[in-house]
Amino acid sequence: DLARNAGLPDYRAYRWQQLNRFDYTPDDCKGFHRAVEEVVVPARTRLLEKRRRQMGVDALRPWDLRVDPSGKPPLRPFANIEELTRKTSAIFHHVDPDFGAYFDIMVAEDLLDLETRKNKATSGYSLPFNATHLPFIFLSMAGTHGDVVGLLHEGGHAFHTFEASRLPYFQQRDTEAIAIEFAEVASTAMELLASPYLEESKGGFYTRDDAARALEHHLAGLIEGWCAIATIDAFQHWIYENPEQAKDGDALDAQYVALTQRFLPGVDYTGLVAERSNEWRRIPHPFEVPFYFVEYALAEMGAVQIWAGARRDQREAVRRYREALKLGHTVPVPQLFETAGARLAFDAGTLRELVDLLEEALDDLEARQTT
């Protein structure tokens, strides 16, 4: 009814306009699905086979994907919030002195809510205070590596606020209004730009081996994430292309399982048929924010392209990244990507370059931990 009242052919067309997606189409998303199937799924399969051999099992079960394959305990990078902020500040200063200074302002002005406390929400976010042009970060820390990544991620969002704050008009500098496709580049690229400085010798959290282990987990997660996002995005496209079939719960279950077989093969679900077919029901996006999710895959592709540039010239990559952040909400998404040294892409060729880079880096990290 929403689409019909708006004079649009279907809900997807309505939602596309509602999400301000002016720079790509549903067909572009389907091209991304095909590219993931062609390029990323085989890479994920190779990683799963390596995990299977490390764990010494005949087949990987779902729970085998959530443990360290070598049986190592979880990383414990910090003991308290003071240690976390001190070492994170050192990392940001290495990435760029201005980023370090921005973060130090946030610490001094009490713009970080990081401590876990009773009844505190478990979500994480950064938001701008528009009167002061300063950002605020909310997280609940438990001493894990995920907390470190979370603070680096939200730091990227916060620095977007700092950099865009020089623009004259609120509509230009409002980082809440910037397209998610690029807003998440600001955050996910920071996770990667900070990665050379995770070691204790550079003011960070880890020994050389543990820093390699942390980055290895992160890079493998990008490959896994692209496959998972393609699954959910393709599922949503099927729902709104087949509205009558999608009224049938069994048809939804069957379609979801078919898509996991397409994008997430290699895991043995014997005895878990009901659990597997029901898995989509725990994912909030199709229910709460239809068609919202693919943005993160596109942003991660942009972030990896920026990281590729940083591996050649860290200083130049950070300079271009900053130039893109300074543009705020003044240019279209493709131009933001281009300014940052990346390209908004959906094709197999681009993904192949990124996957090749990730696999090469993963091999190097594995070798670093065994020498």
C-alpha cells in the first residue's frame, strides 16, 4: 500500500527512495550477490578447510566457527578503561596526530561512556552534539578484542564529525545524514588504518604474535561478512519479488536455506534442520529495516581499498581518507569513495582484487605467528 500510494511499482522501489539510494540500483545489488558467489565464497571455503584441518575434525559444525581453531584463549587486551583509552590514544596518534588530539579532547571532555554497569544498554554508537560540533561515543566494555575494534570503529565515526564540523551549514556537516554506504567507510577503514599500531611496542595492546592473531581474525571476518550480508540481502530481494510466496513460512525457510547453501556452504548442519531454517527469524533487519544491510558490505569494500592504499603508503592513504571525511554531506557517495582512494563497486573484478589482498595478508600473518 505504501508503494501504491506513492505511485511506485513495488515496496522495494519505495524503500529505495526512502533510503536515498540514488547511486545504485537493485540490479547492482544482484551483481554484488553474483560477485560474492563467484569470488568470495571460494575464498571462504578455503578458510573453512584450513580451520577444519587445524581443529582436526572430519566436518565443521556451526559451533566450530566461533572458537579459536588452535584452542588459544580469547585475547584480553586491557584490564580497565584507563588502559583502554590510553593505548587507544597512542594508536590514534600514530594513525594521524590530529586524530590522537581529537580523541584526547573526547577523553578530557568526558565524551566517552565506555564502562559496563548494571542496566546499561549493550549497543555501541557515536553521535554528534550539533551545538558544540563534538562527538560522543557510547559502548559497554568487557575487556575483549572486540571492544578494541569497537572503539576504533566508533572513533572513525567521531573523527568524521570533527573533520566535517568545519563546513558552514548544518545540513552539510550532519554526519547522521551522510549515506551509510560512506559513513561506515569512516569507521571500518579506521579499524584497518589502526592495525599496524596494535603492538605494545607502538603503544598498543598486544605482543607481536597476538597483534597478528587479532588482525588475522579481523580480515577473515571480512570474507565471512560479505557472504553473510549477500545471504540476507538476496533473501530480502526474493521476499519483495515474490510477495505471495513470501506469505508462506515454509517457503521462506526453504529460500533462506537455499541461500545459505549458495553463499555459506561448508558447514555440517546434520540434525539441525529446524534450527538452520529458522535462523533468519533472529535477524532483525528484514523485520525492522527492510533492505538495510548491504551498505555495510559496500563500506567494507571501500575500507579494504583504503587499506590497500595504506599498505603502499600509509601517510597518503590517511591524507585521502581525511579529505573525504571533510566533505561531509556535500557530494554524492561515489565521489566520497573516490576522494578517499576507493570506488563504490559491485563487480567480481573489484572483489577479486580485495579477496586476493586479504588472502595474501592472511598467509603473511599466519607465517608471522609460526616464525
